[in-house]
Amino acid sequence: MAAAVLKYPQVRRWIVISEPGSLYNFLPQGGKGRTAPRLYARLLDAAYGAMHKARRNVVVIGGGVHPYGLNDENTTAPDTFIANMVLPNGRRPRLDLFAVNPYTERPLDLALPKRPLRVDFDDLDWLARRLDQLWPRRHLRILVDEFGWNTEHEALGWFYFVPRKKQATDLRKAYALAAKFGRVDTMCWYQLFDAPPDRNSTQWLNWTSGLRTWDGVRKPAWRAFARVPRGPSRLG
């Protein structure tokens, strides 16, 4: 990580592993949801120290939790992962921003109750309070690393989808809520283009959350995204 930040001085923000609560990105999981986050905490803290020593102006982004898990050998639930990000000495790992991928099938409403084993967009207020409990006096800001809705069909790993017009409507509302909430530093949309169809599979493997189709047609969300106001924290 130190070598990377020296090699690419034009890149200031670095995420130390996205979705470490999934076996696809980080192993081992298991241990009733305690194994992966404790190992990850050591990795994150070491990376933070090395990166800031190499370049003082870097922003080290940790957490990167995905919205749902089972605390088994395959996944760690995001709320469990956050609680167990602890170093061997009992302290919390160092980081500058906390990342989350809060995909949701629910209506966008921060007043909705948090569900067990989940942290979705409607739980951003819960997440802010939890971060303040676990990293007191830090007032950690939140980076939404991935967010969006599939439009054409369900996709492997995410089984709901919405019409294109609703994607645009929900995009506008999500960015407005994030800006009003005030703890979201950055909000990234996933993706610019839909993934191309996999014609060799009977399953829907390609994500269709893009602002444009895989062959370039602009969806209504394209214009909605272009009109998102730039606030003081420059959400985008």
C-alpha cells in the first residue's frame, strides 16, 4: 500500500478492500462473525500507518461493508463486522473515512427501522451513531462506495430490479437524502455503463445498474445524475 501511494501521487483516496465481509474478497470468514473483521482491522491499521508515512495527504478508507451477511463461512453481516473491527490491544483501527455499499430494495426513508444482519441506505443514520460509539470523538464521515438499482432484470448477487424511470427518481432522492443527512462525504453510483450480457449463460450475470445500457443508450438516470447539485462536500 505504501508503494502504491508513492507510485500514483495523483490518487489521494484509497479503499483498503471493498466488501471484506464476503469470501470473494477476504478469507477466512466464519467464527460467528468475529474472524474476518479482527484480521481485517490489523490489515487496515497497518496499511493506514504505512500509507500516511509514505504520503501525508492520503485519505485511507476502511470498512467497505456490504449490505447483508449471515455470519457463516461465506459472509459476515455488516453490523457484526463493524462491531468486531478490533485490534489485538482492544483499540479500533485507524482510518479517515468509513465506506459502505448500502444497496437496498426498500423505499428510501431514514425513518425505517434497521433490520438484523443488514446495513442499507435507510440505515445511514444508524451507521453514523454506531461509528460515533465505536470511534468516539472522531465523527467519521461516510463514503458510499457503491449504490444503485438494476433496471433490465435481476442479476447474480442482487435479485430485485426497477423500471428505468424509477431508477432515475430514486437516484435523485438518494442523493438529496445523502446531502441533507450531512455525514456522507462522497456517494458513488455503480455503474456508468451496464455490463454486457453473458450470452453463454442461462443466468443473469450482468449488472444493469448503469446510467447507460451496455451499448450506450442513455437511461433517464443519466440526466438525473447530471443534475445532482454539488454541495459543500461535493457528493458525486
